[in-house]
Amino acid sequence: MPRFKKLTAIPTQCELSPALFQLGDIIGRGEAARYCGVSDRTLSRLCEDGRGPPVVQLSKRRIGFFRRDLIAWLESRRVNGKLKTPPDRSSGP
């Protein structure tokens, strides 16, 4: 009889069903960006500019986000009516 049990693979956060997560869960920047529909770099830039969702400092070099903060931030960005689109920069003066 073996002394140690064989370890099975532990699913990563991306492999788990979203139904398993609660609103208080902390997720990493990559998953948070996908959740919000933006690139990692865009989310980083928004946070650096103070226009992004609140950040949780997990360690010296790692940040995370509470899922409930992402939802609140997305809700705060809702726009009623017409969107203001930036001017077309491809056309000349």
C-alpha cells in the first residue's frame, strides 16, 4: 500500500464554473480584464489614472480585484442615451 496519495490536478480559477464564485472573491488582473471586456493593459492604465475599479494590493507586485467592485465599477460606467464618440482621427484637416 502506498504511503502517499497521488495528487490530482487542481483546476485553475479560469477552469472553475463562474457559478462557484461569490461577489467577495478576489480575482487577478487578467481575469478582471476579461470580466470587464478590456485588455490587461487598458485595465492597468485605467487603474493607474484613478479611473478604474478599486484595487486590492495582494503583495508588493501583485494586485487583485473584488468581483463586487468590478460589478459596481461597470454599473457606474453605464450611459443612458447616445454615446459620445471620439472624433475620427483618420481624416485629414
